[in-house]
Amino acid sequence: MQRLCTLWLCLLLAVAPAGAHSGHDHGADEAPAHSEGTTPRLESAGTQLELVATPHGDTALVIYLDRTETNEPVAGAKIEVSGNGIAPAVAEEIAEGTYEVAAPWLGEPGKKPLLFTIESGGNFELLNGVMEIPEPDEAAEAGPDTWIAAVTSPAAWLLALIAAAFGFVAAFAFRPVRLPSGDAEPAGKTDTGKRVAGLLIMGALFAAALPDPAAAHSDHEHEAAPAPADSGDTPRRLPGGEVFVPKPTQRLLKIRTVVAKEEEAHAGRELIGTVIADPSSFGQVQAPMDGRIELADRGISHVGQRVQAGEVLALLSPTIPVADLGTMQQLRAEVQGKLKIAEQRLSRLSRIASVVAQKDIEDTKAEIEALREQQRVLVPKDVQKIPLEAPVDGIISVANVRAGQVVNARDTLFEIVDPERLWIEAVGATGHATTADIAAVHATDGENHSIDLSYVGRAPALRQQALPMQFRVEETHEGLVIGSAVKVIVQQGPAMRGVVLPADAVVRGASGLAQVWTKVAPERFERFTVTTVPLDGAHVLVTAGIPENARVVVDGAELINQIR
């Protein structure tokens, strides 16, 4: 048993230095940590401007300057930093709205009252605050030194495994040899006592050899472990439900705010609409009779071509049945014979004009003109080409023609629309609607662009158990094409009071309720559950839930909502 205890003592003494202090001090090489686990920072907000200041090492102070109402970075400002025992220094702009000033006093722990004199756009503002610099040894004294922490460390478990392995080997290598029965105590009693004593000694030695995880190192030099991420510059959700977003992250997310102000607006009703052509700017070209398509002077018009009213799009050469063609030839021959006789009679009457009545000459001339007109009409139609002309100004949207194509009467050959004159027909409104009832109408396309509309009228009969309503598109919009579906917001009824916000400012919480984020401090945001009413597709009216004069996030709300 003595040999076994000696072996265990040597093993533990040999293993223990691997996790114990080597005797030299490394505390000066470790970065100090703030007492709250955050980067020291100063926040101050005024009527027009707000700033956040954070140390950059031990010699410089970084200042983020934004507008209080909108959270926009303020560029081109002049910032002077001073304080009790701190010489005034002017900051230099290193990025839009970001400034840096020399601050050698950052290496001195304690509370530093600071005064910021800011000049921006001819306006002056004074902001102040206190920055607390933590003691350098706060981080070193914060490490755990309890037995539980030591036992749960990886080094402790490694030593335990090594000790168990060597103990297993030693138990067989140093087994006691049983003596003759006359010279020894009973085996059971002797072995049991020795084993218990040995286990107690080995346990005490193992416990004494365990290193302190908070201060254990190897004596040789090693590479410095990577420092943990600074929680002070990491966006995170706070225990109270607020969200901490440092200024660098706000700049990256382009977070913008507006001050909530109540105003009157009309509630909107959402309808499904379809883009149609303005009836006065839409035209069709149909074949007046059976025939064959032929080229116009500049060729056959095509889809996408802009044309003007009266412009020839193509030519139609009529086709006549054989039987009708024979009849026409016979009639033309008869008319030609009568015309020849009438011309001869006029020639004779002209030679004896002095002895004949003038009335006879005039009658003959009239007969000749009538016969010539009949002859012109009876010319074969396959010789005469009918021009197909554009009825309105616009762009060709349909062209169902090819050179040499045979078409039938009433076939639609061309369709012409004016893309700058479009209507939207919405089906879904019920009840009576007039111009006086409707305050405003807007439409939104697939990219959520807002389009102004004006009310034209409604049909007197139901369609799909709803009244079709028509609206005129006030301005040209490239995203609108005939036949596409759009969302129409009709604002009507009595005015309501609330806060008008962009639709993107309202997000959905985990419960599915509508929420908005408000800025309660330069780097803290708080959410509120709200009640909303749609307005024009791009905006909503918040009727309840927003505190008065709150700074509501209108850009970047969805990104803040995803921070955990």
C-alpha cells in the first residue's frame, strides 16, 4: 500500500504543473472588461441632434452624430470635446456622421464628464454626458474560483481520466501477496482496510492537485487566445424586451425614424382591379371583306410600333367569286357600250348646236357622266386595294397579319392602344359610390408602387355579386400593362384620426399582432402593439398603440424585429 500511495503522489505531482500557475504574472496582458460586460459609451440627445461616443483603444474617442427626429447621420459638423481637466479638442470626420478625436485620458479609470459643442448648418447645440472608464483589473478579478467551476473544466476531466488509467494499472502491478495463514491477519479485513485508506489518500491528493481554471496556465509561452466578441457592440435583445442596436449597426441597416403626429385620414377599402385601355384611345382594325393581305408602302406594321390615326398599316386585296366576276364583266361591257353610244350622240349634237336645243346637249353630258361612274364601280375589285388605316393614335398591341395572308370579313387584324391613357376596372365594391363619397383612390402594382387614380363611374348592374367600378390612371406608369391585376385602395367614408406611417413600418410579432418599433434612446428601441387601418396600399393609419411624439422606425423595422 505504501508503494501505491507513493506512485500516486509522483503521478499527481508530475501532472499538476501542466495546469497550475508557473509563478509569473500574465494579468497585464489581458484586456480589461467593463464591469457590466459592455464597452464604455456615452449617450446624449438634444432637440435636434444626438450622439454616441465610444473609445477606440486608449487614445481616441469615436463620436456618432445623428439627427434626433430622423436618425440620419449628420455630416460636415464641427465637434469640440472638452471636460473637467480635459483640454478642448476638435474631432475629425472619418465617415459620414462619424467623427474621431484624440483622447489620451481614456487610459485613466473613473468617471469623465464631457461637454460636446456642435456646430452644424449654422446651428449650435450643446450636449453633455459622463463616460465611466472601468478599472483595468476588474476583468481579472471576475473569474470563477469555485470547486464546481474547477470540476467542470476540461483540464479537471483530463486529469481525472489520466488518474483513473494509472490507478487501474497500479492496482494490478502492486497487488498484495497473501502470507501464510499463521503469520497474517484475515485477508478480508486486511485488504479492506488498506483499500479504504488508499482511496482516501489518493482522493485527497487528486483534489489538491486540481488546478484553478481561472488562473491555470502552462509555464511555456503560447499564442494568445482570441478575445471574445465585445457584447457592447453586438445587437441584442434586452431582458425587458427592448433591443440594443449600436450606432455602427444602425448605419449599416440604414435605420430611419419619424416623430408620430396625429392627423386625419380616410379609411381605405381594398379591391381587386384589372388594367384596361381607355375606351377613347383604343381601336381595332377589322377586314371589311374577304381578301388577301399585301404590303403597304413601308411594309406591314408590327407589334410595338407607334402609329397615328389614318396611317396605313397594310393593304387588303379583295377576292371575288368566279360567278360574281362573270356577272360584273357582262355589266361592265353593257355600260361600256352605252357610254360609247352616248359619246357619239354628244359629238353629233355639238356639231349642230346652233339648230338643236341646248337641253338635249346637257342631258347627253349627264348620261355620259353616269355611265362613266358605273364603269368605275364595275372595275374588278381584285385590281383595287383597300388600305387598312389606324383609327387612333397609339402603339400596336396586336398584329395578326402576314404578307399574302387570306383573311375573312370581320377578322381582327390590328389592335391599337395608348399606354399613356389607361383605366382600371375594380370589382368588389358594393353599395352606392359616387364622386362625393370617395376621398382618394390609389392602386399598387406588383412592386408595391403607389399609383394615383380618379373615379370615373360604376356600372348599374352587378357582376359577380359586386359593382364594377372604373378609375382613370392619372400619370403614366411603366409597370402597368393591359390585363394585369392590381390592388385598388378606395378611401371613402368619414375621416379618422391617427398616425400615418409607411406600410413597411408595421411588422408582425411572434403572436401575429401588428407592431411598430420606436426609438427610446440613441441605441435602444422598444416595440408597441398597434391597431392599423389601410389607407392607400403604401401607407397605414395607426389608430391606437403609439405614444405621443414617439420616434417610430419607418426604415429597417423588419431588420430590428429579427434581432434576438
